[in-house]
Amino acid sequence: MEKTSLETAIREKIETFVDSVGLRIYDIDASPNLVKITVETGSGSPADIDLIAKTHLKINSILEDGQLISLDRAAIEVSSPGLERNLRTLEHFRDALGASVSIRLKPGSHEDRRLSGQITEVREDSVSVKTTSLGNHESNTVTIAFEDIEKAKTVFVWEDSLGDSKSKTRVGKSTQDLISPAIGGSKG
């Protein structure tokens, strides 16, 4: 969950601009070949796609002019966090208090490497998750040290017409049929 020096430098370089267009930085994830910058509105809602596109162009310019990133060597991706958000910082976990999450733990850190449930508490060094066993519907609260987390994200819970909740991490066929092929969806 620690930020790299490159991620910190990128944040410092672009934060004033991002704030000036009414957005805030949700996350920056930098690797040698790809820099993923996730932005949202100040209220935490998704940003307009046109604003993201304009922001992306300006961020490219800022980072290349500031010699932080060479666009010849690395791609820069600017996007909205979407319904299911990666949780990489203490602030992300605090913002997700009460949310349904899926967590993958580092090898050897816990008996079960994959946990899902609802965040019930966030401390400086750990998070507590209320899990429910599928077989007997018993709940159990597990406290996980941040250093043991390999990957975590919120999980959007769909409610069917009867009010039953079902976790989905993929777009269902009925929803996919509504997505326009012009924005990357497909019919059928």
C-alpha cells in the first residue's frame, strides 16, 4: 500500500491542474510502462468522459514537459474509478467503510488467500471485514494487516427484483445488451 516515489512525484506535478478542472485524484498506479491515473469529481462521483479526455491530454503534456514520463517509453491512462474500485491506500479503505469488498492476501499470510465481505472497521495498520460463509450463512469478522493484502477492491452488489443481493464482478448479459457498440460494448 505504499506509494512509490514516481507516484508521489506525478501527484505533486498534476494535482493543481486536476483540482482546477473540478476533479480530484483517486489513485495513481505507476509501473515502468504504464501510468494509471484515476480521477473523480470532488463529490466522489464519476467524471464526464469528455472532461476525462481533455484532462488526459493536459496530463500527458504536463508529465512529458516536466520530464517525469517519456511518452515514447510509457503509456498514460486516465480514467474514472468506476463502480468497483481498487483499494490501495488507507484513505481508499476509509472511504469504503461499510462497502462490500473482495480481498486477495499475499501467499502464506492467512489460511484463506481470498476473502470477501463488508468492511466494518479501518485502523492505521489493518482493516476488519465481516465475512459470511456460503454454506451455513454464519458471519465472522476477520482483521487483516494492510501489509498482508496483495489486492483489494470494492464489489458492486446488484439487487434483483425480489430484493435479493448478488455480488457481480462482471457485466451481465442483459446489461451488456444495453451498452452501445460505439463505446466498446457488443450486441449478443
